[in-house]
Amino acid sequence: MTQNSPSIDPALIALDLWIRSTPKREGISRALLEADYTEDVEQVNGFGVYSTGREAVFTAAQQAVGANKTVGLDTKVVSASLLAPNVILAHLLSSADIPQGPLAGKMQFRFTLVILNRNGAWQIRSTSTTLVQRLPS
């Protein structure tokens, strides 16, 4: 494992990317997806749907149960490490308010992110979401 460089803060990079790409009360936009995710991004969402490529990730996000959920509440970095000069592995804990359906209520999720620095820009290359628990209202 590579020693974290004092000029690179993996936790700050991960949190910044995640907060930008999950605006509250909105789904992800194409512009944010193109800026913050690699073209060949891979994702497994909280419902177990696997997507590869920006367009597939965008489509899956639009079709997700509870697509009108409020996401990105109480987001915090659990851990973030610089694995190589251009690779970050991060785990974030966040919550979402889901207004209806089988997961209605406030739910907590854990996100695992692989973030790459390509051409001077940090982007999410891979993300996997795990439902952690239902939170008290």
C-alpha cells in the first residue's frame, strides 16, 4: 500500500466527489455523471442492479425504486486510502429518505468507491452500494 501523500487527502476527494454526484432532492444529472465518473464506470446499486458505462448507470439511477428519494443525507467517510498514486479506495456511509414502496422511510447505505486520477482529474471508476439498516424516523 502506498503512503498517503500530505498533498492528497483521499477522504476529502471521496466526500467531494460523492456529495457533488448525489445532490439532495435530485437524482444524478448527466453533466455530473460525465464530470465525476469515468466513461467505463461500473456500479452495483442498492437493489443489486449491475451497470457498466455512464449511460447504463444513468438509466439505472432513473429507474431505481424510489427514484424520487432524497439522497445524500448525513454522509460521512468511514475510511479512505490512497492505494497507489492515482487510486483511492473509499467507504462512505450515507442515508436516504424514501417516500414510498417497500423501503419507505429513512435508510442507511454504505458505498464502496474506487476513484482514479486520470489526466489530473479524480473520477469514480467503480461503486457498490449496500443497504445497512432502516433508521428511526
